[in-house]
Amino acid sequence: MTRRRRSPSLPCAVRVQAAGFALGHRRDGSVRRLFFSLLDIHVRAKRRRPDAAGVRSVDVTIDASRGLWARVFSPSPTKGEALPVVVFFHGGGFVLFSAASFYYDRLCRRICRELRAVVVSVNYRLAPAHRFPAAYDDGLAALRYLDANGLPEAAAVDLSSCFLAGDSAGGNMVHHVAQRWAASASPSSTLRLAGAVLIQPFFGGEERTEEELELDKAALTLSLARTDYYWREFLPEGATRDHPAAHVCGGGGGEHDVEVAEAFPAAMVAIGGFDLLKGWQARYVEALRGKGKAVRVVEYPGAIHGFCLFPELADSGELVEEMKLFVQEHRTKRVQ
């Protein structure tokens, strides 16, 4: 028998939205595509008319041959200011959502506004049409595009202060894309990774952690059935959840076998108390530290998986503030 926690306390508006997300999935975790398409509202970029906070956005083609593009958010410019860059990967289990999804457009605008950073939200290819390693290939392609072309559509940027950020599956991408870039980037590259922000990253394995068993269905936004479905759709045919894409570090007990290059940047990991993935996230933190990497952990005891998408939640605002502090700290180290 496993001990069950009480349900998280959520505002009515958030509970209704989370319930809608739950209804977009069948009991086996698979997605009701037609129903979900009604929930996943897409919004257009605001190139000519900035929002009330002065944030403009424009969609930029990265690789037309594979349909790869990004939505670039820029704050109101200040003369002589070179802004840091945040390359953002959205969540959705590698299966759902888009850089144009309302929730992620809104979140990236908020990050842009509060951090005074140019945010590049990558619209990577989704599974099952595009399985592993398509998403990671697209993330790396976005960095190479920035390194080669910069961002002529945005305010002046400082590519030596480039940060990766993402939630859930996007957090998983942050690790793998940062590792690929750190292991392969040329010394002459203009783009340098200054930090990695992993928001409730989507990791896993064949083992069921205590947290997975305890928190399955504790919050409406995620369940074991859904995580299993996402991995089945994304991983290569026949692969188990012990594939390196999911099982990025050892099974605990002092093992530190996470693969990180010497140039892997400082990391910030956000963990929610009602997130069934938090056991895997804690192991990741310890594995990085075991490799001598700097890791800042921010914990939100009452947070559900995906809390960053709901501005109604105070934890969402606190997370953006923590991101701002992290970027300020590590950007200064790069510039000086």
C-alpha cells in the first residue's frame, strides 16, 4: 500500500482548465485529438502591434525543409542595450502543443517582459510522426541557426549570454540539447550557453518511483498512464523507458552516471510538490552535482505539473522571478 496525499489547493479557474486537459486524454493515456484541438488554442505573432507591455513577436523560419520555425519575442528596445537570449522548448510530452499555443505564447511573453530577454520559442517537430531524436535535432538546429544568423528581427542580443529553458518535455530537451551543444560546439562559435533552466523536466524509467506511485492522479494535469503513452509515442519503436532519452541518470543509491560534457552550463531545476515526476528530477539534480556541476534547485511544495502555465498561481510568478535572478547571475559571469 502507498500513502496517498491530499489533492493540491487550486483556484477554480485553474482546476477547470486542468480538468479540461484531463478530459483530452483517454484512460489509457492516449490523446483525444479532436477534443484536444478545441483546448489548444493557437494565437498569431504580434509583429506590428506589440502587446500592452511592449512585447513584439515574429515567426522566423529556421529550416523550411522540415517545417522548423520559432516564435521570437522581443521587449521594447533600449538604446545601447544588448539583451540575453532565452531559447525555450515547450512541454507536452513531445506529442502536444506548439510555440503558437496560447499557454506558451503567454508564458514566453511573460518571460520576455520580466527578464528583459529575447525569447526564441522553438516549434520543434512532434511525435509520433517524428520520434526520437527529431525534437533534439530541431533544438540543436535552432542553436546553430542563431549562431550563424543571429536575430535580425529582434532587438540587439548578446549571444554569449544564451540560456536554454523549457518545461516538462521541453525541460528534457534542455538537458539533451545543452549536452549536444556542449559536446560539439566550435570554439569559434558566437553563441555560448550561459545556463539551463529545466522546469519540471520529463524524465523516467521502467522503475516506478515512490513519487510516481504516490502522486499518480493526485493532480489532473498528469498521470502515469499519460507519461507512459508519451514515451511510447516518442521513443524508437520497441524501446523501453530505460532508453537514454528518458532515463538520463542512474537509479539512485549514489550513482552519478548522467552524461554531461565539460562545457555543460550551470543549471536551475524547478520541482513541484504534487508532480509525480519529482523523484526523477531529484535524482537528476544529485547526478549533476555528482559530476561537479552547479545546480540551483527551486521547489514549490503545492505545485502541480505544469504550474508555470497558469499566471493565476503565485508559484508561477515566483518561478519567473527565480529565472530572472538566475539569468542575471550567470549572464554577468559570461560578460565580465
